[in-house]
Amino acid sequence: MHCPFCQHTDTRVIDSRVSEDGATIRRRRGCEACGERFSTIETIELKLPVIVKSDGGREAFDARKLRVGFDRALQKRPVSEERIEAAVRAVVHQLRMCGEREVPSIKVGGFVMDELRKLDHVGYVRFASVYRSFEDVADFRDEIEKLERDHPASDGQLPLLEGAGAADGRPPKSTRR
């Protein structure tokens, strides 16, 4: 590490501290030539793949955009910030582990839908409606029925449709008179 004061090439580490989240190390350094002290921050640099958009364009992965997508889908839903952050980290981890230099945006959307399905069924359907370009109510109905069939509301989530899975055997309210 070059000294920022005299540009000498020999500096030594005086003290190192790991950040609370374990993602960075702060190092206090001293220059052997001029004696000045300075701090550096060391972080892990992992290359995330480039995202290939549906129109063929390419852009660098942006975790902020990913977070915005989760926030929109889960707006006014009872999902904690910690769970949302964990879901974002899970998607980033999946992208790192795929080992590809370029990943189609549709694959990223699939990762997001998998995480949303675990977090909140309403958020999942919201995201799916945009991601899969639902055209009419039938598309929503099909997705909700598939979700309830594949992932029953046994994980503490309420059913998406009133009367769905009701133990009393009554039909949903929408068909009652």
C-alpha cells in the first residue's frame, strides 16, 4: 500500500478491526518513511454477473434495484426488514453461485419469485403480475390457485382467497348470495 502523503511503497499495518457485519476490515497503517498514519478499508470484491435484459441490452447487476423490487411487491405487507434483507441476500448469493458471467433477467426474476413465495403470498402475486405480464383476472386466478395448491397457507400466511381451504365446507363469499 502506497503512503497517501509521501507515496512511499512501504507501509505497515498497526491495527486491524473487522466491521460488525463481517464484510469489511478497517486497517490502521503507518508509513515507514514519513511516519504518517492513515486508515484503509478492505472489502471482498466478488464480480456479480451482467444482467441480460429481455430486449438484449446488458447492464451491471444492481442490488438496489433488486431491493426496490422486493419493496414494491411487499409494500404495506407484514414482512420485517430483516426478512426482506435476507431474501435480497439469498438472491445475490444465488447469482454468485450460478458461476455465469451473464444471467438473463428472467432467471433473476425467477430467483425473486422463489424468495417472495416464501415471504408473502400477496407480495408474490403482486410481483408475478408484473413479471409475467398478467393480461386479465383469469391470469391472477390461475396463479393464486397454483400457489394455494403448491404452497398451502400452513406457514402462517392467510389464504389468498376468502374461503380457500375453509374447514367449514362453505363456498367462497364471491359465490354466496
